[in-house]
Amino acid sequence: MTEQVLTRAECLLSEKGNLDQEPISIHDAVSGIVGHLYVGQKETCVDIAPVPRPTQRASGKGARGRRRKQKRQAKSRRGGWTSAKCISRELFHETRAKAGLLSFLGYRFTVFLTARAPLGLTDGQAKRHVTRSFARLGQALERKGHGYIGLNVYEKPFNGLLHGHALLHVRRECLAAVKRWADRFDEHPARPYEQVESVALHARPAVRSDLAYILKQRQFNGPCERPSQPWQRSESFAGTRVSFTKMARAIIEKAERQLSKSKSAVPHLAASNPVARRVLELARAA
């Protein structure tokens, strides 16, 4: 067996080496290799994109609001009017009180109107048709210099069609506009509850019981229901059932503000004057 002799290899000028190395132990060589690998790995990490910092969870009132907003957006959006099966007791009493206030202020209801939509329309289309029919009469009255003051009620009988009734304050000199609007105008309402199904736009002079009649699709009172009051079973539809005209609402709001101011001034007057206090007590007792 021939003896192998290790000689130094030729080294190129471009290479960086240590030609005059001294023999070292195996442990020093391994530690040098490990150090070289660690340094090389550290240098290559510079080219890699830095790891993003972990996002902190937001906290506080603003964060809770944003989370609630995201939950609302995740849910399906729902809007529009809710369906109502009848006129609630609160709305019934509120409507009667506001109508009585209009009558007390001199805007008594003088005309009773009924508007029906053509067949084949949905509830929403029929209601818009009835609303436009009443609005055209209001525009005709305003062109004559008369205010559009009244109350509109929408109803749908059980297994019936949606239609609307209106009670308006119209002076005698402006009744011609109502007669031109209506397909049929009855001068003397001998039978105010007569069903006129074939007439799309019907009008007649109003009577005292018309307010209770147009509010007949209200919540049933059960054993406390009075037989004299009209009541009718109704079906549900979307949207409001009772609405006052814009001018009527303005008159009511102005009267309510004046009434609240007068009520706030009465206790001071009664406290300073015993006669006024006695009158106030008698008025409350009555």
C-alpha cells in the first residue's frame, strides 16, 4: 500500500485563503464551522422582508362601536314600514284628541271623501294611488287659496281591497273643487254608511259620526266594547293607517305649544290668587 502524502493545493489569486495554516484540533475546527454557518445565516436574513408586528386588539368605546357596526353590516338590511293589522288604542285616542282640537280651533270637518284604487294592484300600489288622489284635491284647494286641512285613513277589510277615507275642512265657497274631483257627490247624505263600491272617487257632506266610522278598524276592546261604536275586522298591510295633512299638523303643533305654555303659567297665578286657585280646583273637579 502506497503512502498518501497531502500537499498544499495551488490557490488562485482571487481566492482569499490562509496558506500558512497551522494544525488545529477537531473541536476548534467544529466551532469554527458552526460560527461560520451562524454568521452566514445572519447575513442572509437581511434580504428577507421583516416580519410584521402582531396587531393589537382595539379596545375602548370607539372599538366597541366599530364592532357593533360590523355586526350590523353583516346582517341583512331590512327597512320600510312594518305591517299593522289594526289601529292601536294609543293611535285611536290620539287621533280623536287631535281631531277635536282642530274642531275647537274652528277647522271643523265638513266633507267626507272615499277613494278606491283599480283592481289588480298590490297593497302598496293601491295605497299610493289613493294618496295621490287625495293630494290632487289638496292641490286644487290650495290653488283657490284654501288650506288642505284634514285627516286621511287607510283601511283594508277582511277579504277586501285597500281603500282610503278622508275628512277635510272645506269652506262652502270652495265646494266646487270637491265636486269636480269626485266622480259622485251626494248633496244630502241620508244614509252616511251606504256602500258605494262602484264609484272610485266619492264625496258627500260630513256628519258627526264620520270620525268614529273611519277609525272602525281599531283594536277590539273585548268585553268592554260598546255596541254603539262601529268596529270592523281588518287585514294587515304595510305603512301608516292614520295621517293628518301637513297644514293640519302645523295647526295642531302650534295649538299644543300654546296650551303647554298656558298650563305652565296657571300654577303661578293660582298660587298668588286664592280666587284663581278655587276656580282651578273647580275646573279640575268638573
